[in-house]
Amino acid sequence: MAQQYTVRAYAKGVDQTPRKVALVAALVRGRTVADALVILENVPKRAATPVKKAIASAAANATNNHNLDGKTLEITTLSVTAGARLKRFKPASRGRALPFQKKTSHILVEVSGSEKPKKKPATEKAADTPAKETN
């Protein structure tokens, strides 16, 4: 049986609150990569785009860099954590400034799948058989 491998991808500094991104991440956690991408295409939330990009990046890393089969990929870990906070101020009446924070998120995607079966090298049949001559 083929061995299972795990590949990761990070999306750091996503300009959305972790709470909103985590709602979208909960929809696709534990599914296959193909199912998750179809679901995220149809989710009408702004957080669906960075989650979809992170999953697609993990799938591309797995197939291109680690030689895993794209059809067997499943999402094993999909976590959203808090990133850096930018402190900003909003002008208020009487010359005051009200502080607020712009929150960011980090998205971690781990994808697991089995390795592609190795293809056997092609044998050269053309060199073994003589070509037929027609007169």
C-alpha cells in the first residue's frame, strides 16, 4: 500500500479577523481538496477567497514538489490563528481620537495523500523490430 505524506501551506497576514475566516474554514475542514474547492467557490463570504487560495497552494505543493496524487488529497489540518494587529485611530467629536485595531489572520493548511505510482520506463520496441520495406 502507498505511504501517506503530509504537506503544508501557510497564508500569513490575511486582512480579515480570525473569527470570520474560521467560520469559512469550518465548512471545509476534513474534506477532500476537490470538494473543498467546489464548496468555497459557492460560499458568498469574503473570507472564502484566501482559504481557497491556501488550499490550492497546499495541493499544488503536494502534486508538484512532493509527487503526491492529486486525486487522493484530503485536508487533515485547517487552522486559523490571530496574526498581527494594527493599531489605528478614528476621529471623533471635540477633537478626540477613538482607538481601534485592524486584525489579521494566519491560515495553516495541511494536506495528506498517497504518492503517485511510479511509471515503468518505456521499452524501445521500434529499435528491436526491423522496419518493413515496401517495393
